[in-house]
Amino acid sequence: MKMNILAGIGTCATLALAAALAASSAPRAQSGTPRYEFDASWNKPFPNRWINGGLGGLCVDANDHVLVLNRQDAGRAELSAGAMAPPMIEFDAAGNVVHSWGDPKVIDSRLHSCHYDKDGNVWIASAPSGMVQKYSHDGGKLLLTIGKKGVYDTADGTEKGKPLNSPAAAFHMPSSIFVDRGNGDVYIADGESDTSNSKIAVFDASGKFVRQWIPQGYKSVHCMTMANDGVVYVCNRRNGKIGVFDKMGMLARTYDVPSTPVTAGAADGGGAAVAIDFSRDREQRYMFVINQNNSRIEILERASGKVVGNFGRPGPYPGEFNQAHGIAIDSQGSIYVNENRGRRTQKFKLVGG
């Protein structure tokens, strides 16, 4: 059973339990909607007694390798029995660690998201950090920094200052990155929290500021991505909505991501629209959204925004989530989900639909 990316495959009894739990939390979907099952084979034991902290985002490259962002906030008691895992950990399609990298002196500790551009370079956003960085694929070379580490787009230049949403190469809490496959423009969402900026800023390939927009009524812009057709999707996290924009920031429509507390009077679970990715067919028919409030992955028709299925539930067992935070899909349609509090990455195989 894969309780987190520290653990390997357990005993036969544990595997049996994992299979039963995966079956009990099978996705609910309409006929024809893709269906997924928890993949108990993916996680392998870490080398060198590594221990990871909370996990930010993750991304998948052209070879279906998965890059996981480790926030390195494991406790001291854990570190008496192990060593802190590197900030960036790369897994192959079978779940083996094949590479790791990251200098904590250069990056920021609260890693939030990553993105591979069409040339295989990887972009990293940390919140709060005041910057976004572009690295070579293996992380061996820092190619570009937009913004400046520790200098925030606030009234006093500090993390605690009033956000300004300045039209410049300056950030407060950058949350997501996407590089336009056509012209190389870099789209950056700056708005990880309810008290941060709430802008989508666009830069050219050299890092020069081009334009920005501020979605109206958004407390934050916790996630942002672009579909193959150039449409930009932005998470209105707390309000449980996804804004659909053109590249100039014109709002075309808004999709609801509903959530209902199971326990009456319960506090907000973190937001209903936290991270997004798309199915790997050419038309990207389906959109997959992390709904933290209900601890599950929502499956939406991209064209209509209609919710057609979901999978997951709260808990520490296989197929369950503890503050799911990042989502990415490989070329085979498998879905990878990172958990911050759960401190693990889970893989879900496409099995039908």
C-alpha cells in the first residue's frame, strides 16, 4: 500500500486492503466518462533514507516522467531517522526515482507549481517568493528569473505588505505558470492566497512584461493553465468557480465547481477549485479539477463545464486525499495527484470510458 512516497509496497494483507479501499472509492461517472483506479504499483521506497515534507505541485514531461515539488518541511523527529529529500524529485513512469535537484539557497521553500515548456525546460513557482524561475530540464542550469527573490509586489516590498497587482515583472505569491506553445509567451498567475495579488501577467520569452489582467471578483488566482486551443482557465478557488478567458483576458464564461459540506457548519475545506489539468485527447474533452472542500477530483466536460463524474474522498488510505494540491496527467491518461498534508503522490490509471 502506498501511504506516501516514503513507503514501498507493503505486505500481501496490506495490498489486499489497498485493493479493497480502491474499489470502495471507485469513481462515480456517467456512461462514457473516463474511469480511474488507484495504481498500487507506482510508489517505490526512496533511496538514502529520504523523507519528504508537504508537497506542492507536480508536472509531467514529454517522457511521462513526473516532477514532484517537496517543500522540505518534515519534522525534526522524522529527520533523526532519515534525511531530507531534495526539493525536486523526478520519477519515471514506473515510479522509480531517476533524478533529483534543487538548491534551497536559490529557490524558495514553499514550492507551489511547475510546468514543462515545449522545449523541455521546467518552470518553477514558489509562493511567497516574488519570483518565477526557468531551469534546464535536469535543473542543472538556471536559465531565467522573472521577478526577484524576496522582493514582493506589495506597498512596503515585504511579504506582509498590501498587494499592489503592479503591471510589471513583480510578484507577491506566484501560483501557476504556462508557456504558450505557439509564441513562447509566459503566463503567470500571481495569487496563491486570499490576501495576495490576483493577477494573470504575461511576459515574452525573454521575461519582458507584456500585459496583465485582474479577474474581477477573485480573492485569489490559485491556479491557471491553457488548453490546446489557447483558452486560458483560471481558478476562483474560494468561490468554487473556473473562469474561461481568451489570451487578452476577456472572460468568455464561468464554470461552477460545486461543493457541499458533509457536516453541517463545518469550516471551509480549502476551496473547490484548486488545480486543473486536461485529458490528453486532441480536443481535451475533459477537465479535471481538485476540489479540496470535498477531497475529490471532479471530472468536467471542458466544452460545457458540466460535472460528469468524480473520484476520491477524505482519508489517509489509497484513493483518498488529505489536502490534495497538485494534479498532472501523462500521455497514457494516468492522473497523478499531490497532497500537501498527506505528503504523498498517488497515481490513478485510466481503466475505461
